[in-house]
Amino acid sequence: MHLYEKLSIPKSCEVGNTIYKKLFYENADLASSDKALFTEGISKITWLYCLKPETINIQPYKDDTRDYPEIEVIEVEVTKDYKLKRIAEIIMRTIPYPMLLIFKLEDMVQLYVAHQRVNQSDSSKNTIEEFISTEWLGGDCALFIKLDIKQMRFANFFALYSDIVDAISIYNVSCIMPVQTSLTGIEARRLSAEIQGIEQQITALKAKIKSETQFNRKMELNIEIKRLEKEMGLLYGQ
């Protein structure tokens, strides 16, 4: 089964149009380094699907902070694994709709999602919240079964997109530790943030040890690393 068929997005939502790089050059304030990411790192951008009330029986969502009139699924064929988060940020800011962004490199894909809020000082712009991304995935990855939208809430586009974000968040945690079936997306993101924070502290401490000349200070740093590793072990045991 083709990867995108696993998402169960109705044929009525298919677009299949090329998004030309010119759109980003003209509508995004790109530095020369950003333009180089697009010219050298991207071979093609395709608007795969547009989920909106006219194409699927789901209602828009709008409140004081969010406006989700539709959801886009966009594929970016890249030539190398380089600064994908920055490319994702540029695309999501230029096309201000919630989206499932799929980077494709040969036979592998990497997914990016992020909730968005209306910019209170400029309603024409959006504020991107936390980026949630996967590692490179093969077409047989179990995550794609979890991204079958038939399993998700169709109440409105915010509910559906939240389910997509949660499915990816929970999958990411499941790759590094056993997870309970009751684990929520919020809990998964909290765990990921805690683990990442501890890993960064350990990395910083190991760097300090390399430059430290005093034996006693090295011992103190090693003890702190052991404490952090124990703390991480407790998180893995949740």
C-alpha cells in the first residue's frame, strides 16, 4: 500500500499541484542562506491534499487564538538532510494553515507538524508553536497506521489536527521507551521535553569535564552526570 493511502484521506481532497519556490522568494523575508536552502536543498514541493469543508465533512475551527479553516498536506522532496526544521518554519509561516509537512529523501520520509496561533499584533500572520517531528521513516513504519484519519476526531479541523500531532508525539516517545496505551499527546510531549533537557545537561557536563583540570571538580561533574542519568532512567520507567 502506498504511504499516503495509509492516511485514508478522501480522493476529494487531492490537489497534486506543484508549489513553486517563487512563492517563498516573493512572500517570505528570506536571507541569502535561506534562499540557498530552497535552491540547493529542495528539488520539488507538492501540495498533495487540502482538507476543507468543500472536500471533507469537517467544520472549521476558530476562537480568540486559533483559526483552523482547513488542513494542508505538503510534500517536500529534498536532496539532502540539512536544516529541515528551518525549511519547515519558512513553509509554515508562508502558508499560514495547519499542515502535515512531509519531507521526502529517496525512499524515506520525515514528518513535521506544529500548532499555530493567530498573531495578536498582525492577524495576517501566524505564530508557530512547538515543532513536532519524526526521524527518517520507511514506508512500513507503524506510525502511518496511527495517522489513519478515519481513527481521528472529525468534530472540526482543530480536533483532527490535534489528533495528528498527538499520534506523532506518542510515536516519538514509543521509539525510546515502552509506553502505556493511555499515554496522551500532552504527556508524550512533556516526557520528550524532559528527556531532551536532561540529555542537553549531560552533554554540557561532559564537555566541561574535557576542559576541567582539577580532579575534584571532575569528580563533582561525574557525580552530577550520574544523578541526571538516574533521573532519566526513572522517566524511562514510567
